[in-house]
Amino acid sequence: MPKRRPSLILNVQPALVRAAIAAGCEPYHSALAFLAGKVSLTSIPTPVSPTDPNGPFTQLDADGKRARNLAVMFMLTLDPRYAARAAVYLLAWARAHAPVPFKATGNLDYQGGYHQSFGAFCFALAFDLMRSTMTSGDQATVAAYLRTFSDVLETYQMHWAGHMPPAGDTIAYKWPVPGTATYLREDARDYHRGRDTSICTLAAELACAASSRYGARITALYDPANPLNVSAVLHSACNPVNQGDGVLDRVPNCQINAGTTGGSGAGGMNYMTFNTCMAGYVYEMTDQLGRGTDTMRTELRASFDYLARFCSLPLQPLPCAGDVQNWSLTRSRMWVLRHILGGHDDVVLSDQADPSRFWETQYVGSVTTMQAGL
């Protein structure tokens, strides 16, 4: 069982955050006001099971975020109205939604676990934050749904694991701008295990299992015989070695395709900070489950230290010429890692990102700001 409850995902002390808000401390006070503007106590959930098994999962994402934000507001204010409305969302989806397993996609959507992971993660986090306010019967209903979700997400990981290349197979990949660093995936298995497709699915699968106290699934996720076990995925996400510019750095693994750089800020740093932040969430849950290791923490820190070069003063040029730093994303992800690992207090704090709107848009919402520095 986790070391602390609530806050399965984020290692915060809710009472300390509430005290900071009450004292008007920033960025907590402004961030709460921002989050309050994103929630509704009258909104209605609209659970759907897609008739097209390949998606879309937009409604799952939307309602998952609403439930998460309501639960976070409950954690920060202890106003029971937020918990009650979050419960409406959780129960509606638990009673009406059927997560889509890999076999239902007709073997077409190997990323279906990734596509469903965002909503699943949000529901798991919401349940973890406010489950104590629910009746035992309602808790059982939501827990059963999350266990089913965890099982379904595993079907995608099983497919992914079954298509991994043999050990020692190598693939090189390049930044899309000529003349810049070439990164070598020394083992193509790292690419399969460490990319966003697998690590996002793993994060949601673990969150669903942990928040529903699904012991059998948790055990399986840490089984060394499982090629996509937590330790292997974290290693692959954080451990590849940069061989392109002559500097042996542990660079976060990511997929960089042509056309991903430019003014959109969706290039190398976007991928690297996203994957590393996801590794941070998986490590955080692992640590709270009492299964964290020094190796996991060391490899995560190596990636964090590498990324900090481009996010701390004095800023170093981005490794991919033409890439654009998206500070709204980069800053929130780096602060999550800073909270988990400590250090790098000089991560850029500038007007390029409003502190009151400092949140990880796809996973944890404004609670990211609330935990900074605690």
C-alpha cells in the first residue's frame, strides 16, 4: 500500500498547501483562483463508449480533467461540494463506460492505451484525492472500474512488448535540422519501452491499479519477467546515451520526427521534458508504493540534470537548432521534477510563463503549481 494518502501521484502535504493559500502565498493563492475558474459545480458528465474502437477519446479526456480539477479543489479547500461533484463524474463513467482493449481495435490502434491514458490517469487521481468522502458502495463501484481500466491498458502494453526488437538491435535517429546532433538509441528496445506510447500507458495503468488497490496488477507491473515492467520502462525513458555530439550524456529517450521543430515549440525539448516528467510521475507512484530504488532515482536525476542546462540561467542553446522552448509546458514539467528530486532552484522563473497559469496541461492540472517547493 502507498506510504501516504491522499496524493498518490503528487507527494504533497495538503494541509501545508491550504495554509499557504490562506496566507496569500504565491504562486499558490493565484493558482487556486485560476483553478477555481476552470471548475463547475453544475456541469454534467457525458460518459461514452466509442462506437469506433479506435477513438475518439476526447470526451474521456474532458470529463477526466473535470473530475480531477474538482477533486483537487476539494483537496485545497475541503469544500464537500467539490468532492460530491467529482463523485458524480466518477460514478457516471464507472457505470456507463467500457474501456477499449487492444483486441477491439482490430489490431489497428497500437496507441489506444496512450490515447485512453490521459482520462484514466485523471480519474485515478480524482478518486485517490476524494475517495474518503464516498460511501463504501460507491467506492467499490469506482474501484472496479479503475481495475478494469488497468487491465485494459495492459492489453496495449502486452502488444507493444510482443513487437519489441531483439536485444542489441540498434536504431539511429536524428534531429530534423541538418548539421545538429545525431542521437543513437543504443538498443531499439529502449525506444519501445521508453517512448511516450508505453510510459503514458504505464503511468495510467499504475495509477488505476494503485488508487483502486489492485494488488495483483501492481505485483505484475513490478515483475522482472514483464518486459514492460516499471523498472525497465523507467530505465529506457531516462538512460539512452547521446552519441551524436561526442558528449556522453544520459539523454531522455524520445521520438523526434521531421517537422516537429519550429515556432510551435513542439520539437525536441517538448518531447524530452514530457517523457522525463512522465518518468517522474511513475517514479513518484513507485516510491509511494514502497518500490522505489536508488537506480531509478539516479537515472531520473541524470535526465533532469541534462534538461536543466536548457532551463536554468544562464540558458544554454537548445540542442536542436530551430527548436523553440515552450515555457508553459517546460517550466511546469521541470518544476514537477524539481519537487520530486530536489535541486535546480534556478529553473527559469520569468515573465514568459505566468505563475498563476503554471500547470501541466495533459496530466495533473493546476495542482502542479500547488506542490512546487513543498
